[in-house]
Amino acid sequence: MNTPANAAQSHDHSSADALQAAVTMADDYCRERGQKLTPIRRTVLELLLTSGRATKAYTLLDEMRAMHPNASPPTVYRALDFLLSAGLIHRIESINAFTVCHDLTHCQHGVLVVCQQCGRVTELQQQKQLRQSLLSQVEASGYKLAGDDIELKGICPACQAAEDPGAHKHDHDHAAH
């Protein structure tokens, strides 16, 4: 089930054309900023794009080793650090994983909704009023934020359907009574 186009975007770069277009966009973006999307950085980005969900660094390392047997943890972490600093990916703190930003060149660091079962990530568009309200409350409480990423935990529609395929129909039956 899709949400309205401007409300949320999920990461789906599964087709070869979409993957290539996303990598080309990221490469151009880096070049415009005087940075380079090296082959290792490109590979890590491609793995994240292909995954379509939050992926842990060691999973990326295992996938890298299938292509580059000598890949080591620092290799993957350096690539992830670069992609984070360039604004191309997000770190999902709650599960210590990484996901591609919904818009590779205009990352707004919106609200991330993470499926606790499959790791799928949906990025809600920047919710300025919500964010401002939260920041005001944090400031009023005397805290100094270490970061302002907002992560929500949930169960995605696909996992909900897999859990109880008849649940959606059952809910409608009750609504009619």
C-alpha cells in the first residue's frame, strides 16, 4: 500500500536502470561538490541501493568480499563515513544500520520509519512543525541534542500482511457492523 506521493518515499532502486540512474546522480552530485565517488564508495552505495532496506556494515562487508575478497571492515566503514558526510545515506541508530537517502542530492533528514521485522525504511518528508515542536521541548528541558535524526519503529505493510493475511479484511468486517 503506497502513501500519497509527497508524504513518504520508500527506497526502491531494484531495476538496473533505476540503480544506474541513482549512482550517476550521486556521482554527479559528488563531483559538483569537489568529491569523488571512488569504486569502493560506489560499490557500497550500489549495495545499499539494491538492498532497499537498512543494512548493517558487516552485511555490506560480506557482500563486498564476494566481489573484492580483500575487503576489510575499515574499507567499508570509510566508504560509509564518506556517504554519510556527503548526505547520500542515513545511519539508523536504533538498529545500527545504514540506508540510502530518499533523494540522493537533496537529503532533508526527514523522519525515518523503520520496519522492525524486515528493515525496510520509509522516509517521511520533512515535518517542520513536528521537528520544531520537539526541538523546543528538548531545549526547554535543558538538554543539548547530540543529533536531530528522528526514527520511528513500526511494521511495514508487507510484514503486516505476511503476519495475518486476513487481518485487513477482518477489520473491514467489524467496521460494517
